[in-house]
Amino acid sequence: MQRFGVTKVVKYFVSILVEIGVQAIPKTESICGIDVGLKGFAIFSDGNAYKNLKFFRILEGK
């Protein structure tokens, strides 16, 4: 349920209550593991890797 309310101190008060249905998420057969580390920012179980850009080290000397 979503609830929304607006209040004005002088005269007005509005309250709206809405019920929203939840949709089921389909199950998948694939699994993905993610390793977050120091050498690489993120390494996925399928072999893809993202470099650690080290912004702190670049700006440290300034």
C-alpha cells in the first residue's frame, strides 16, 4: 500500500491511500557472483573485471 498525505495548517487536509498489486519476479537459472576487492573494483564469476580507478591516490598529491 502506498500512503500519501498533504497537510496545510490553516484549513486543508488531503489523504490518499492506494493499494498496488505486487508482481512476481520470474526465476532465472543463471547465478552471478561478484567479488569486490582491493586489486580489482569488482570481479564477476563469468570472468569480467572492472578496474579500481584509485581516484583517491590520484588526488592525494594535490
